[in-house]
Amino acid sequence: MSQLFVCTVEELPDGEARKVEYTPDIALFHYDGEFFAVDDRCSHGNASISEGYLEDNATVECPLHTASFCLRTGKALCLPATDPLKTYPVVVKDGNIYITVSEEQ
Ligand code: FES
């Protein structure tokens, strides 16, 4: 496991997201003071989840076919997606945001 520095807390305001280039790409969200990281590619198709719509209760709607996912668990909450998104632990240290990733990815 290693920690991937993404940006500072100030660089990702509440309600915003950013795509983190990695293999695979990761979507990082700031929701109501908490940070969540999930696979950027939708489990249903070729859409970037970081371009989706952040909604109540830390959920995100895919911009392509409007499936919804829980950012805490990655679970698909409605069709057409049925498979979850992988989630990644996020650590905030000294105002910097890190995503914990496996080195063998
Ligand atoms: S690509 Fe995301 S719901 Fe279809």
C-alpha cells in the first residue's frame, strides 16, 4: 500500500470532484467536509464518475445513464449499474489529501 498525494484541502472545495490519473483513474470527491475516492470509470460503461453529479448523503450520479453510487461503500444504488465502484481510503494529513492505493495496481 502507498499513499498517493492528490492536492491540498483548499484545492478541492466542498461539493467538488477531481479525476486523479492513476491505473485505473480514481475520482476524488469532497462532500460536506469528508473526502471519498472511488474508481473514476463507471461500472456500467465508459463514463467518468468525477464528471457526475454529487448528491445528498454522499452519493454520485453517473453523467451518462444516471446510475447512482454510494461514495462511502461504492455500492450501485440504482439501475442501470449493478456492480459497485471500488473505493479507496482517503487520508488528510497537514492539509494534504492522499489516496491509499495498492502498489500492485
Ligand atoms: S455509464 Fe454510468 S450508468 Fe451507464
